[in-house]
Amino acid sequence: MSSARCYTYMPGPRPLPVIGNSWRFAIGKNPWRTRALDVTLWFLRAWAGTGGAVKVAKLFGHPDLVFPFSADETAKIYRREDAMPHRAKAPCLSHYKQELRKNFFGEEPGLIGVHGVPWSRFRSKVSKALIAPEASRAAVPELDYVANDFVSRMECILDSNRELPKDFLTELYKWALESVGAWALGTRLGCLKENDADAKDIIKCIHGFFHSVPILELSAPLWRLYSTPTYKTYIEALDAFRTLCLKRLTDKGICAEIAKTYGEKVAAILALDLLLVGVDTTAAAAASTMYFLANNDRAQRKLQKELDKNVPQAKIMDCKDLDRLPYLKACIKESLRIKPVILGNGRCIQSDTVISGYDVPKGSHVVFPHYILSNEERYFPSPKEYVPERWLRTQDVSEAMECPLGHDRKIADVWRKQKETGIHPFASLPFGFGRRMCIGKRFAEAELQLLLAKIFHRYDVTWRYGELTYSVTPTYVPNEPLRFTLHHRNKRSNK
Ligand code: HEM
């Protein structure tokens, strides 16, 4: 017999008769704004108490949400995961693939917004080619060209004060799109060129797609009733991306391998999924890492020292060069800890499960709020401090940490406390976990390492404005213009 408590007793906001808890998001007042789900999560965290869980029950047209605020509990649930884990539905994308363009996608709808047997069949076809370490390692030289072109472009778009333009996040989208194109399709899409006609269309699609996703996925689904202008933009962008993927398949890149075995359609559907989720995610991660380093002179100088020692001059970088950059990797991990691109990962549980001591019925939607766990003192001492050293092995941390001076003493204290606490393997999971974890993780890491290595090797990056704020769109992205200032390293006056 289970000693677990009845689900009814799990704490959480009380639903009203008939309208349940949906009205909270419909009214959209703090802490229930869809664009500010970070605030909602902290609010629920306080409600749950230490190590507990909360539920948000009776949501219109949606299963109950259960939030376990514990890394141990997260580990237990993930480790019991079924062979075909269900993530939250992406309603608009499912509508596109499984209703509107059903004739095209048919039995092979891809990975995103797909569940059960069709997902499992597709993932097993493409998994090996994408996840194998060699797949992303082999792509490094090609991605190096893209990163070089982007850094040259950055120099051209600086204003007279050497500030990057207001829409630098869109520029990062172009870099990420160009990188996915090079890796997946084995071709250059031309997004970093000024006057490429095809590229202009692609960039128009990026604007259309990424601006319509938050409106369609996070607001009331009016598009179910009639074709709203945002819905039309979204469908046009998806159609254009789909055509692009079919048109630009080459005999190179990851998708060419898939095409050889499973045909061009499977390869094009994979390319589409990679473009849809591999652009805003990496762009946001690059933006946050630049921001943290621009605000942290100590970490930036330490990174530059590592780059000076290991980045080859006038040579294309390969994966062995990246292996010599542990501090850079730690900087990216630390940025994703404080500002993960996806705030929480979800699983729709397929059988009754005990969570944090409560019997939770099958069909409930468990949200692992790793944004909260990775910003909690109990898992990461002084969580607001940007201390990449937390992630380093002791032998990679410099002697300065052993006998710190001045302001380094504070950082050394954080590092020592972190060593005592250890890093719980389920407390920071920016790429998810298990059979459905991010299939582009290794590629995203290599792509980010290359770009950031180039930028910080060449420039001192500074930030002259206030603290950045973030919104959920559904990726967690900065609100304010990313107006970083860049100075060639040997030209900075205060050094
Ligand atoms: C910093 C960058 C990125 C982050 C933080 C990120 C994060 C995630 C997360 C949290 C998931 C859900 C995992 C789960 O349910 O356990 C996911 C899924 C996925 N990601 Fe990424 N991602 C990133 C970049 C990329 C890139 C560059 C690509 C491809 C080019 C990619 C392709 C995918 C795909 C296809 C899935 C769906 C996998 C499936 O359902 O089988 N991601 N990603």
C-alpha cells in the first residue's frame, strides 16, 4: 500500500468553480503573466516550501501542472521515464504538421510537437547522426567560417561609439541560422551578407516566425476561431522554411546522410525542425553569455588569458582547439545556469506516480523548473554571482583561487562552498534529460564556443546600461537592446 498522500492535498492556488485556475493567466496580472513565467515560478516556489511540490489544477483545455522543486525528485522522475516521453504540446506547430499540412508530413512529422510512436520512429532514424560526438566535432571547421564571417560583420555594424546596433539579437539569429544551415544542410544560406535576395526572404521569415510564436503559443488561441494576422504570418514563415529546406538540401551536411538512408522528405523535415528550434535558443545563450562577461571584468580577463594561450592565430579552429578551452565552456554553463534559455522542461506522465510524497494521477503535466533550482542557494551557493569556476575541475582552477587576494577572495569563497556542496546533476539541466533531451546539444555547444572564442579573443566587450530584464517568448530572452561596446583589445585605454 502506498504511504503517499492524496493528490487533493498537494498545495497550490485554489481553482474557482467552472473556470478553475485558467482565469489567472487570462487576466494576466502578476504573478500570472505568460511573458513573466519566471516570476510565476518564484511565486510557486515560495508556495511549495523546502523540497516540496505545488500543483496548478483545473486549467481550461490543459492537464494539471505539477511542479516538483527538488533536484532529487527531478532525478527520480526522469529516471523512471517511459520509452516515449511526452513533452508539452506545441499547439500551433502540431496544428501545422498534423492538421494543416498533414498531406506533406503524413507519418513522418518529425520531432517537435510530435509524440508517441511517430516521434520515437523519427528520433531513432536521426538520433545517431546528430548526437554522435563526431557529428558536431566534424562540423567545427565549417562553423569556424561562419563565426569568422559574423565577427567581421559585427565590425561593420558598429556605430561611431563602437556600439552594436539595437537589433543585435536579430543579428545573432542570423548567425545561428547560418550555422544550422552549414551543419544540417551543408550549405551557406547567405544570411550574413547584406544584399543576398534569398537571404532577405529568410530573414523576413525569421522575423515573422519568432515574433508570432509567443503570441500564438502563449496567448488565448483566437487563431483556432479565425485566421488572425499573426497566424497568417506564422503559416507563411513555416511554409517558406519548409520550401527552403527542400530546395537547399545538398549532398553535404547531416541531412544529406539522413537523405541517403531515409529519403529527401525525412531529411527536409529534420532540417525544418532544426531550423525552428536551433536559432532563437543559441542566439539567446550567446546574448546572455556576452552580457555576463561584459559585466564581469574578472571572468572576461581570465577567459581572454585562456584564449591568448590556446586560440591559434590565422588558422581554422578544430575540435582539438575547443578541447583546450575549459574556462570558456564553464562561462557558457554558468550563463545557462543563471539564465537558462528554457525555464522549465515538461513531461506528461503516462502512469500514476508518487511525486514529493503525493500520488499524482497519470496525464498530469510535470514541469521541472530548473531555472529555479539552478538559482537556489542550496544547490549553488551565492547563486546570483557569476562564477564560472564552479564548473571547473580542481586542477583547472588557477592557483589564485587557492591563495586569493582582494576581490578574488569573495569568488574563492563561493568556489570553495560549491566544492563542498558539489553540483547536483539534476539541478541545472538547460538541455533537458533522457530520451527526449536536446538533440542539438553538442552542436549548440560547439557553435557557441567558436563564436564567443572569436569575439572575446578579438575584443574587450563592455556594457554601459542597466541590468538586462528578460521575458518568456517562450525562450527566455533579453528585453532591452543588446548594445554592447566593442574595443579591439590592445586599444582599450584603461588597461
Ligand atoms: C543553447 C542552445 C539550446 C538549448 C538551451 C536547448 C534546449 C533544449 C531543451 C530544454 C529541449 C527539450 C529537452 C527535453 O525535453 O528533455 C530541446 C529539444 C530539442 N532541441 Fe535544443 N536547445 C538548444 C539548441 C538547439 C540546437 C542548436 C538545435 C538544432 C540545431 C536543437 C534541436 C533540438 C531538437 C530537435 C529538440 C527536440 C528533441 C526531441 O523532442 O526529440 N536545440 N532543446
